[in-house]
Amino acid sequence: MKIIILNCGSSSIKYQLVDMPEKAVLAKGLVEKIGLNGSRIKHINDMGQATILDNNIADHQIGMQMVFDILVSEENGCLKSLSEVDAVGHRVVHGGEDFSGSVPITNEVIAALEKCIELAPLHNPPNLEGIYTMKRLLPDVPQVGVFDTAFHQTMPEHVYMYAIPYVLYKKYQVRRFGFHGTSHKYVSNRACEILGLDIKKQKIITCHLGNGSSIAAIKNGKSYDTSMGMTPAEGLIMGTRTGDLDPGALLYMAEKEDTSIKETSNLLNKKSGMLGISGVSSDMRDIENAANEGNLRAQLALEMFAYRAKKYIGAYTAAMGGVDLIVFTGGIGENDPETRKRILNGLQFMGIALNEENLGVRGKETMLTIAESNVKVMVVPTDEEMMIAIDTYNLVN
């Protein structure tokens, strides 16, 4: 079964063509700067060879039509015709409380997603645009929606609720939703597959660390808690987001600076986090370079990032009554040994015995603990597109 995987942003389309159940990636690429000057497609075939096509791409439909033309072309293609496409899987950021798992896309599902736009105004509209586009271009091909929030819908009520007037939850769905669910689901399942463990009998903490970061507590295969909240701004310190913040401090700053709601949101989401603390960059590599050169604010940012992650690991261990496995993933989690070391340092009391030879690993599946360690720690590169392919295949099949 050949499945197209789509992750549509406001001016981009990230795509893959996957052959299931073999999990073979036949092609992948990125359509970028849609509707802007300099729009182009970077297409990579199954041999890893890249082709860049510069062209005027006015909207998502034109972009996808160009991708289809590439997929069936003699020079760069891997399909004889589009009739070989059996299904389309979409990444959708927010499913609200309506979706606790991936679902076939119907008109009723589309209507429900349109109601969720106010919960994710930056992400859901382009996700929906991808769905509309595929309905026009491949009207007879089944589509599946895979939601970032769905995996976390198993959180208990006492975990996802905020201590606000209950009527506001009922009126506006003000509650913890959590994000990165597709990544947390993939790496927890993949880690158990590698170790030969039954995920339904494990207590797992997954650390998705990148420009956007979140940690999840996964108990017996289900999300029990996660650090992001109603929006991605809660939880860990991120590239430009504050993470956990006293709401009183927020009100105090807004009053002192006389900022509007929009300006305050921009402060929380675009100007804070590692960028705001370090004054250097939102990129961990730049911050680490500055810290190594003696920049005290950069050093502070690194210490704060690691401390917040360490605190969540400890909290989730307590919440689940223990932990069997900790998994690092995401751009930082997979590729930044120094950050992992800062987080793990001091957690030996939990039964973590590190394998010093493996601590420097980057970007590949690796055990970071010795065989005798009571708590296993791993690096598992995330593959959200493959998780979407798996869910799409299972539902369509």
C-alpha cells in the first residue's frame, strides 16, 4: 500500500511517499515559501539524491500538483501513475476533545476540525488546507487524520484539568491537551520493540527535546501526563517559549510594559525561552558555543533547560510510582550529548547506571545505560511521518 504523508504549514508542505507495511520510504521532500518569493521544492528520492526545483507556487494545491508531477516523472519519479496512491495521511496539530486517536477523514471530521481552529489558529488552518487540497486532487483516495493531541487524550481528568472555574472548562475547553503526541507514541513503541518489552507493562518517560520541547509520562502504553498544556507554551523551557511561568508574573509584566494581549503572547512565544535568557540565540548549538566561550547568560540558559527537564522526569517518576525506561528524542534529545548529560547527572539515585562509552552518541538508536541498570535510558530518533503511515495503513487496511 502506497501512502502519501503530508504535514502542511502555512507556507510549506512536508511530504513522504511510504510503501506499507514494508515501511519503505520511496520519496520525500519539502515545498517551501508557498505564496512567497523564492518558492521551491526540494525532492529526495529513495537513494537519497536531492533535486531542487525553483518555481512560482501560489498555493497548496499548485504545490501538491507539482509534487505529483515529480512523483510520476521519468527523471525523478517512483510511480507510474497517481492511481498507485492508496491513501493519504495528514498530520493535524489539534483535535480538541473530539479525537482520542487517528480517524478516517469524513465531512463530519472536517467540520469538527474547523471548530478546533480557535484552539490552534496558526496550525489547524494549513493542516485543513492540505485535506481540502487532497480532496480536490485525489477525491477517491481515502484520507486519515493523525492528531498531535490525540495520544494524550488518555490522561485522567485530575491530570488534564486546571484549577479554574469549572464552567470555563465546559464553555471553552480550557484544559491540558499536550502536543508532540505522534512523536511520544512512536518513540515509546519503538523503544519497547527494540528491547523486546510489552509496552502495556512499562512505565516510560519520553523526552522530546528540540526548539519545541515536551516530556510525557506513559503508563502501560497510554499517556498519563505531559508537560505542554492547553497550548505549547507550558512546560519545559524552549527555543523562544517561556515554559512554566507564574501567571501573576505575566500579569505584572503586562501591566508594567503596558502590552496588549497580542504583544504579551508574542513575548511569551517568540522572545522568551533560551533566546530570552541567553540573549544569544534560540539554537542550542549557538548557546553551547557561547557558554564554552564564557558567556554567563548562555551558561545560565543551559542550566535552566536541564534543571526543568530533570524536574519533570522526577515528577513523572513519582506520579507513575516509578519508571522503567527513559527515552530521548527530538533535535536536541537525539543530537546533543552534553544536554543529555546535564539532565541525567544526579539521577543515579533512581537506579540509572550510565554507559560512559555511549553517552556521546548522535542521531541513532542507542542504549545510554549498562545492561545491569534498573532504569533503562535510550536515544530513539523520532519518526512522526512513519507513525502517521502506520496509523493510516492500519485504519485504511
